[in-house]
Amino acid sequence: MRKTSTSRLPSIMRRRFVKGLMALPAAILLSNMSLSVSAAEVNTTGLAVTDDTVTVGILHSLTGTMAISETGAQEAEKLAIKQINDMGGILGRQIEIIQEDGASDWPTFAEKSKKLLVKDKVAAVFGAWTSASRKAVLPVFEKENGLLYYPTFYEGLEQSKNVIYTGQEATQQILDGLNWVAKEKEAKTFYLIGSDYIWPRTSMKIARKHIENVLGGKVVGEEYKPLGNTQFGSVINKIRLKKPDVIYAAVVGGSNVAWFKQLKAAGITSKKQTLLTISVTEDEVLGIGGENLEGFYSIMKYFQSQDNENNKAFVKAFKEMWGEDSVIGDVTQAAYLGPWLWKAAVERAGSFDVDKVVAESEKGDIELTTAPEGYVKLHKNHHLWSKARVGQWKKDGQATVVYTSELIEPDPFPAGYQ
Amino acid sequence: MSFVYEKLMGGKKGLIGFIILAALILVIFPLFLDSFRLNLVGKYLTYAFAAVSLVLLWGYGGILSLGQGIFFGLGGYAMAMFLKLEASSPENTAIQSTPGIPDFMDWNQITELPWFWEPFTSFTFTVLAVLIIPAAFAYLIGAAMFKRRVGGVYFAIITQVIAVILTVLIVGQQGLTGGINGITDLRTLNGWDITSDSAKNIFYFVNCILLLAVILASRVILTSKFGRILLAVRDKEDRVRFSGYDVANFKIFVFCFAAMISAIGGAMFTLQVGFMSPSFVGIVPSIEMVIFAAVGGRMSLIGAVYGTLLINFGKTTFSESFPEMWLFLIGGLFIAVVMLFPNGLAGLWDDYGHHITHKLRFITKGVSKLIPQSMLRKVEDTRS
């Protein structure tokens, strides 16, 4: 549950590309050479690759409850693919997209992923959002030896040969945020609240261990509500009673609207209360309304307001393609990285073969200096090195970045937090 | 012979319908579909179990259950628990803090296998559980409702509520049930790789044969005295009661039987698709199952299968071709079927089927000259 983010690689990439061409006539030669490599050489496993095209799949929910969240991700993936095509494609081939609808339904995700791999023979799939949909497609990707770029921040505890995780695993998001709030707000007591499924529960488990064992703080309450729950009255009463220094929240999706409105109605606002959430991005704020969580904090790796050249270019391109009103959240940006990471690995492997692309990805030194979030590097454990950022929400639905961490190594199986 | 013919097949029209269905799913689909599409049809046909159960329950019994997903889910979960335990051997789960238990339990800090999972290490127990647990659960619901003469809309609402409760329970107890993710990553059945194409093909045929058997068994029930009483209960419950029948027991029986059928579908679903999730237990899938039966024609066991196939083919085809607007097309399909054929696809067959049977008789006559008299007599018998 997380989504939104943006970045704008394209124009930057284009600029660098042009510079490269001017500086090195050899590059032209090289790129011409890659054009002449026949499909048989770059594809020994029967993928949908011709002499001038390569087909990929996009698999997100276009319908159902998750559509609102997943739309940004698929838009970002399409933007990245368009930009790559404008630059000449991959190994001289234009990328063609087959899009399927996961329909917010996990069995449908499994069916469609199998269709993409078995019938369409796509070279890579960009998709899935919720942990449940990833768990549903995972056996399919492993069985058919496909390649999935998964964009969402998630609970970790997983590392598949066939998946590249472009979002944060739990520790990358949680630990630095807690350190920040403990130091900055001198927080000692925490109230944990989340939606009831694997991601919030695993995240809270890690948070609790960190609060108790590392920060020496105290968890004064831990509470889970069903997905889609809109009644937070009892939790809010308990929070009033316990008076925690920090409310630490992982409420997801539509529940957020009720959660923040009821907090405000109960008089719990940022004036008196620190609230840190790991599940609210620009996309959710659009639904919640900036005025309802003004002054509260989110920990993400990307915010639309981030001030750097990459991001400015990304936000501009995204808005040009998808409309001035679109907002970009954390996952949208992570989704945008997928095609670029795939391009880098394919070009280094000189092949679309999944095994070769994975082998290059596993070397642990594929970097994107043009990522909207800044610099990222692919770790050999299939996750990204990235920074954690704390953003403070403003009325207009944008966040001010108040803290940026160092680059954090991904650790999907954190020792001491299990 | 005539017993088998009349009871099992429901006369000539029934026989032809049954043979066409059997030929379609056992011969034509396997010959003309590749293994990916065939596996999809296999998945659709598991929903057909639930649709057939609704023909019995709703079409004939007048008991509208909006909770057949409960039983589909129970059957599916029972099978998934067995397969998950097999997939969670200590060797396969060595990286967990507690090896030997399902991965989602480990994520939820559960350190030993819960007691109710223990028996699912046995395949025999699992098969029995697939049949008996849903039937027993249906008995409890049925006894509580029908003995108190709760029926009609109230019963439909209560089945919905139970479906919601069960979903909430499964999602909420994720350490014990896998939560919203469901039970995933099922790979082998007694050491046999169920993800291979050959296994999928075998499951497809087992599924078809079970489905045909369920249709025949349902026919036997419907053509017996029990079936006639069931119809009578549907149309004038009080009269049946005043005639001295214990109406509740008839309803309970058909509800339990329908639950069992749905559960078989659920178990076959798990085997063919390789996972089970709470999204099959809730309100939406339960209502979809009613739609399958309605589109097929709620009085037709065979129609239910076609209804299921049509809707699901539509879903897959529309969503592959028009990922952004396929739901509208599915909606259009419902409206079209209900407006054009109020009695579902079976109504279409009733209206135009005699043209086909007429032609068939013509062919039979021609063929009859070529076959011995003794066999011919049987054909004549059956026609009478």
C-alpha cells in the first residue's frame, strides 16, 4: 500500500545521451552495431523479441479498489518506456507493451501473469502492487522463469531470483524514521496502529523491536483494523488516554480518509501531537485532503516536492503525459525506475534472456544516477540502495522534506528483527 | 435401463444435452485449446460446481444462498492446508526462525503448528475434510435457520453475513490462515509436481469427470420423490408442511448436498490454480456464482455449466482485449442475456433445441437401417 512518486528521467537522459553522442563518435558506431545484432543472438529462450521490437507486460489493477493506487505506477512505467523508446529503445529495439488488468483480485493477477509469460512471452513484466498480488504471481514467475519489477514498498522477508524490488523493504523505511523522531521530537512513547495484513504487521514488529531495543522507548499501544475499516473512534479514545509522544501509523488505502478526518474531529492535530506514518504518499493525500493531515509526517524514499534536477524533469514529463493535476507518490517513482533498471541490465548482458539479465542485476553495481529520488543502486539481493526521507505535509497536499538519510543498504531478512 | 435413462439422463433431451456437454469439455476443448487456455477452462469449471449447486438449491429448492463462496472456500482451504504443509517441509523452510511450519506463520511469530492444522498432514483426512467440513457447517446453518422457518430474503441475507464473517475471520487471523494473501505457493501433491503441464491436464480431466458425476448425482436427486417434494416446497411450502412432511429436513439436506458440491469445486480450484485466497469466500464471488446459474438458466444443471463458461470466457477475453473497459462489456453481457433469454441459456436450448433434436432423429432414422434390430428397439424404447 503505497504508491505515488515520480521522477523524471527522460529529458535528463536525453540530454546526457546527446552529450555522449557529441563527445564520442564511437558511441554512434556502437549503437549501430547493437542494431545489427539479430534477434536470435539476444534472445535464446523464445521471448517475444524481433529484430526491431521487444515486448514487455504491464500488470496492474485498472479496475477495483486498488485501481486508484495502481494507476500512478502504470502511468510511470509507460512514461519510462516511452522515454526509452524515444532514445532508441533497448539493444536497438523499440519496446512494445501488452497491458493486462489485475482487477484488484489476486487470482486474476496469477492468471494474467501466466498469460503474459506463457502466451505473450514477454521479456519482463512491470507490475503488482499489494503484497497479496505479488505472492499470487510469485510462483508463476518462478515456474515460468519470468522477470518481474515490483514497485511497492513492502514487508521484506522475500528475495526471489525472478523479482527485482524497486521499492523499499521494511527496514529501509522504518529505522531511520524512528531514529529521526526519537531525536528530533525526543519521543519516548509510541502508539502503533495499522491495517490488518502482512505489511503493517511486519512493519510494526520491526518498529517495536527498534523502539524497545535500540531507542529505549516504550510502545504504549498496538492496534490493527481490518482493511477498509472506517471506524477509528475506539482507537482515538485509547490514544487520548495513553497520550503517546508519537502515533506511528500504517493505515492503508481508503481507511486513511476516515482515520485522519476522525483524528482531526477529535482535536488531535499536529499542534499537539506528533504523527508519523509509513503509508501515506501524495496519492493518499489527494483523497484525505491536505488540511486533514497538515503538519503530520510521512517516511518515504521519495516526495514529489524533492528539489533536484532529475526530479524536476520527471515531474514535468509526467505532467505533460498524464495531465497537470496528476500527483506523484513514492510508488509511482519506484515504478518509474523499473524499466530503466531493466534497460541497464539488458544492455550490460547484451541479451534479453532472463537468466542473463538477472545475473547482471545480481552483480550489485547497476546504478541510476538519473533517478528522480536521487542516486540508486541495485544491490545483489535484488533490492535498491536508497535514502529514507521524512516529509511534513502541507495544506496543498505536498510535503516539505525535513530529513534525508544516508544511502541505506537493503536488508530483506533483517537479523534481530525477526 | 429405462431407469438409468429416465432418472440419470432426464430423457432424450437431457441425454443429448449431457452428451454434448461431455463431448465439449472432454474432447473438443482438449483438442483445440493449448494447455494455458485449457487450464483456464479447468479453473472456470471449478466455479461450475458452485453454479450447479445453486441450480439445486435455488432453481429447484427455492433457497437462494448468497454464500456458496463459503463452501467453495472451505473446500479450497482444506486442500490448500494439506498442500501447504507438504510445501513447508523443514528442508524447504530452513531459512525461517521455525523451520517446518508454513511461511506465513513464521512471519507472524507463530512457533508451532496450530492444533487444527495437524490432521491436514494426512491426505485421506484432507479428502474427507473437503466433503465433511462444509457439509457439517451447512448442517449447522441449515438446522439453525430452517428449523426456525427462516427463509427467503432473510436466509439470503444471513448467508451473506456468514460469508462476510468468514472473510473477516480469515483475513484477521493471518498467522493461522495466511490472511488476505491466502495460502500461496503450493507445489506438490504427495511429491507430485502439480505445477507441471501434465499435472494440469490430468487435473482438468479429473475435474470434468467429477463435474459430470455431480450433474448425474444431482439429476438422480431431482428426479426422485425427494426432488418432487423439493419443487413442492419451493412453490407452496405450507401445503407440503400440512401434508405431514418435515420441510426443514428436506431443505437442510439439499443445503448440505449443495455445500458439498461447491466444496469439491473449491478443492479442485486449489489443485489447478495453486493457491487459495479469501477473495473466494466473500460476497462478490458468492453473488457471481448466482449469476453463473442465472445466466445458464436456474432450472438447468447443464445450463449452469454453460453460464459459468460464458461469463468467464467473457471476463478473460474482454479483459485481455480491453483492459480499461472490460467491466462494462461484462455488464452488457449480463443485461443482454437476461433481456433476450429470461430463462438463461437453457431457455434458449428449450426454445430452439427441438430443431436440433429433430435433425438428430432424422439422422438416427437413416443410421437405424444399418444397425441390428435388437439395438434399434432400445433406441425406440428410450424415445417413448
